[in-house]
Amino acid sequence: MPRYVDPEERVRDIVGASLQALSEGGLAELTLRKIAQRMGGSITLITHYFANREVLLNAVLEYVLADVDAILEELEQIADPRERLRVALGWFLPDTEEALRQERARVALLTHQGAEPVIRRHLQRMEPAMRAVLVRAVEDLVPADELDGTVDMVRVWVSGIALSVVEHPEIWTPERQHAALKRFLTVLSFAELPAR
């Protein structure tokens, strides 16, 4: 008798293996056959849940976007604006294996946005989502007329540290990332202003 497999768990496993493949070898590693091999099964292991690579890639990208909703909910529960900012910026740090895997996969996909419509659509959704997190993080700390510029500056910082970690994870340890975040928060002029 075949062993029961929880479909939701299997989908999570396939998405996780796909994210790992993207982070290690880019889009060339994201084929249904290669993902099945990674998981130790036949291609039907994947096609039972994902009809083709585009559907699989879309599931991977939706998985990454789901984190945005979770952090926005978390930020709503934080009353202190400075703590909200710290938590939001900390969320952007690729300071765990999973976060680094996601960031590597994102960077690997950037070069394919012109060739793959699903990637382009995802990236068009991702930037406003990232900005929404940053708006919530700083909106109570700066005057309304400075909000967009402040979000731009903070977005550049989080993108820069994420790319630095992808390029040199051996240098940008989690401890170093958090030290850089602490320094960045200290340097921000509004970090010492009373909340409005």
C-alpha cells in the first residue's frame, strides 16, 4: 500500500528544493527533472503538483512574497516606532540560511526578467511590497514630505547589505549584519527624534 503524503507538505518540500536549486545554480537548475532528482524521485513527483516550470516558478515566487504579509502583520503589533523600524530592517537581513537562500535566488532571477514573464511580474509586485514594509517602518518617524526620500534611502541600504551578503557571506556573518544595522540606526538622524 502506498504511503500517504500530505499534499501541502509535499508542495512545501518541492518549493523548498526549487528555491535551493535557484540559489545554487540560477534558473538553469530549475527544471522539473532536476528538482525531482534533488528530491530523489521521478518527474511525476513534481508534475503531480506542478504542470510545468512556469507554474513551479510562480509557486516559489509566491512563497517569497508571503513573507511580506507576515512582516506587515508583525509590524502592526509594534507600538514603538523605533522598535518597528529595527524589526523591519532586521527582516531584510539575510542572516539565516533560509533568508540567504531566498536572497541568492532573487539575485539569480534578476537577470532573467526580460526572458521570463513570470519573473518580471513577480519583480513588479516585489518592489512595492518591499516599499510597503519600509513605509510602515518609517512613517511615524519622519514628516510626510520626507517619507518617499527616506524610504528610498533605507531601501538602498537594505538592498546593498543583502547583495553584500550574497557576494561575500563569509565576511557578512549574521553578527556583522546586525552590527551594521545597529550602526545604520544610530546614523539615521530621525532615530533620535521623538515620534510624531
